[in-house]
Amino acid sequence: MSAFGLEITPRPDLPAVVARWQREITASEWQASWFAVLEAADDLQCWRWLLDLRRREDPATPELTTWMNTDFFPRRARRYPKPVRIAFLISPTRALREQSASSVATISANQRPEYGYQTALFTDEAAAYHWLSGQISA
């Protein structure tokens, strides 16, 4: 599937849903793309998501971050038999430059276990897959 500058690849072998943004996107595309990832995950009943943000800047405003933490995630609580594990894959340069100020860093820092999800930031795709498998903690 490809929309919103987003390529979604189901990986039943892992199992995981891999979403890669291929271009810069608008705030409305950012929200729509989260629903596209959710739809792909629902199709597989997969609670492991790798979100590759390496090819784009952080589009999230404080409003979008609030939307994710107060609307998107809470409304999807306990959707799957296990908590959703979301691995955010970012470039090493971006990690050094803005990890503490980015929306994904904010989302990762403000985990809400009562909403049934866990997140972690990665600069290495293999490490992200390893964490998604549940073999290591972030």
C-alpha cells in the first residue's frame, strides 16, 4: 500500500507492519497515515509496528502530538491481545540534533501503559526489529 507518501509493508514473517514515509507530508497526511498503519495492522492483527521516519522531518506540531496522546492512542486501547509495540526509526543525525525536542521523542517519553502501547526510538533497523520481537527492552 502506498498513500500519503507512505509505503506500508506487512511482514507476517516477523510479524510486524513496516511503514516508511517516502517524502515530507502535511499535518493532515500525518494523521491519515496513522489510520492507514492501523488498518494494515488490523488486517494482520499485528501489534508490532516499525515506523521509519528517516526520510522526512518531524511534521508534528504540539497539537498533533496532543492528538496522538489524547485521541489516537487512547481510542485504540486494548485493540490487540498484546500491547502495541511501536519502534520509531530515525536517522542518527536527527537523533543527535533533536531527539529530546521531536514529537516522536515526546510520544516515547510519555508512554501511557493504560492505553496499551509501548514505544522506543532507534537509529538501527536491526535493533528495532529485535526490540519489536520482545527480546530486549528499549
